[in-house]
Amino acid sequence: METSKLKKKEYRGGGIVMVRQQVIFNLDQEEYGLDIMKVHGIEKYQPIVKIPNTPNYIEGIINLRGDIHPIYNLRKRFNLASKPVDDNTKIIIVNSNDMMVGFIVDSVTEIIQMEEEQIEAPPKLITGINRQYIDGVAKLEDRMVILLDIDLILSEEEQTGIKAVLKEEAVKGEN
């Protein structure tokens, strides 16, 4: 477990427990978590400008308070069935490899702290989403949360491509 993602939490009895703070969101019936230190904001869904010749899971770009952000659809990225946008749909703005990007999710449910002992390495037989994205699985009382490594969701090639598109859009905006 990467210690940079953990914070110390001290108890009155003098014990110290390492904890992670996670933003919990839903895709279908599953719960996922993102390290809160990577989350820049949680926004209501808004219209997205489509960009031609991009992979289908890149929805396009948005202008958020004067900054252009590429928007990824995590349902499509994880090969899940599409779902219409509703009042619960959110865009989570994250810092992924020094680039601000947005991820469309079905809903954001809570921000929680979890102790290191509650987090296990991902099982070898995980199917569905690509295992490389999974940082661990948290066991919380009566549920499990899949913890994602936000920096691994986008490949280096995808990051380079989206940076080029953003640069091109910025140049268009200046003209």
C-alpha cells in the first residue's frame, strides 16, 4: 500500500491508525473510490463539446470557470452499458498525471475515511474493468468499494493525445 495515500489518525488512547480519505461514486450498482487528494471538484453534469476523432469514451471538453477540461465517460471506459444522464450524474474533476480531466459518473454518494486494515490488494480474478486501474478493494461493514488509481486510467498515449487536443483548442480560442 502506497504510504503517500495514507494519513495518520490519532486516537485518544494513544494509538495511531493510517487512513485514506476517498470520494465514493457509483457506476451501475458498483461503488468506486478515488483518493480525495486527486479530486479537484465535483460538478453537476453540463453540456460537453464533442471533439472529432477521439476514442468513444472521451466525451469531449467543457469550459469550467475559464479552464478547458477533457471529459471521459467512465461507463464507456469500463465497457459498461450506457445510461442516460439524470439529476444524479456528476463530473468529477481530478488531477491525473498533472492534467486536469473530468470523469462522468452516475452519482457521487459520500466522502469517507477508511483505515488501512480495511483495504486489500485487488483479487487476481477481477474481471470487468481493467485490473491495472484498481488500487485495492475496501471492505466496509456490509459493502465493498473498488479503489481506483486515477493515474492509470489514462495511458501515456491517451494523455499525450488529449494534451495535443487541448493545446489545439486553446489556440483556436485565441483566434
